[in-house]
Amino acid sequence: MLSYNIQAGIDTRQYRDYLTKGWKHLLPNRERLRNLNLIAEMLRGYDLVGLQEVDSGSLRSGFVDMTEYLAHRSGYPHWYRQVNRNIGVLAQHSNGFLSRLRPTRVSNHRLPPGNGRGAMLIEFGDGPDALVVCTMHLALSRRVRAKQLDFIGELIGERKHVIVMGDLNAGCESREVRAFIDRTGLMDPPCEQATFPSWRPVRRIDHILVSHALEVVRTRVVDYALSDHLPICVELMPPAGMQHAA
């Protein structure tokens, strides 16, 4: 599985691009579709994908729903989007999720304090062996992130097979991430490789956290510097509850 903040399809290679390419957050451009096509090629090798900073069809994206576009381009039969900040024709800030397996349930949740951040809960299978995936994009404020992670902890409860993934905007050793791990009992995240900024990574703020009941085969940061974040990947053995999700 993969988690990737795609920065609405904007290719950022250096800090000054935030200034010189800032207009791309508001207006359409030909390069964006090329970037989405490159991202789609990379996504083909994964079963489950959580996407952050997706646009769901507005002026800046040329009215292209990026989650749907990437799903079709990469061959995913199941895709879901969550619009968290709707600015009408100007922007549709969203999370996205792509899956080669049919989920049993999908639910969207607004994160506190309700100012445009959200989480998606995707469930595969039923009973104690079901797999629960929560994908999200957390706030920039540490205080708000702590509240959002408390909410996520309540959301996932004491389920056995859990994956929490996304752009947490917080490092491995941050107080709020440590408190969340201590509360939920998820594995410590691997922090050897940074994910941000993609052209010279110094911070690991993108994470895939998994429960101890899941067998992790490999975890890695994918060297694909198209957004300002690098994608992260976890390979694991699926629980028995996913066998009937296809």
C-alpha cells in the first residue's frame, strides 16, 4: 500500500517554486495533466493507495476529479473521494483512496475543529479479522493535530488489524504522534528516511502506522520527487478477513 500527498498535481522541485508556481494552486495548466499521468504510472504497482491534497474537480484542475482520473488511468476498480474544503469553482480540497479490492464499508469523518480537514475509514471484511484503513491529512498546528489524533484514536477503537496512513504534518518523535502510538498500541513508525521536502528530504511527516497483529514485510520511501512530498509504501501480509473482500 502507498500514501502520497500529490500537492494537486503540482511539480515542486525547490523552495522558490512555492512562489513562482503558486498560481498553479488557483489556475489550470497543461503541465498538471502530465504530472497526473506520471503519478498514475507509479501507482500501478500498489493494491491500496491513500492520496492527500487532491482536487475533486474545479477550475485549477480543469474540472478533472483527480481521484477518479488516477483510478481510471491506473486501473483501480474502486475509488473514493472526500471533499474537505469546498471553495466552489475555485478549488475542491480533498482526500482520495484507490483500491483493487472492494471495501465492505467506507465512511467519511470531519476532523476537529471542522475547518477543512478530514479522515476516511475504509473497512475490508467483517469480524475480528477485518482490516481497517484510516487515511487522513492533519493540520499544521500541533495543538489541533493532537485533538485530531485523539479523534482518530476513538474512531479506530480497539480493532485488531488497523492501518493509519497519510500526511500527519508531524515527525516521528513529535509529542502528538508519540501520544497517539502509546494510546492505540500501533507499531513505532520507521523514521530512517525523510519524506519532505521531496528534493532534499529532512523531515518524516508522512506515515503509515500499523497494528502489531499485521505482518509487515517491508517499509520504504519511494524515490519519486514529483510533488513536494515523497510517497511512502508498506508491504504487508493481509489478514484472513480480507480474503472475501475481492
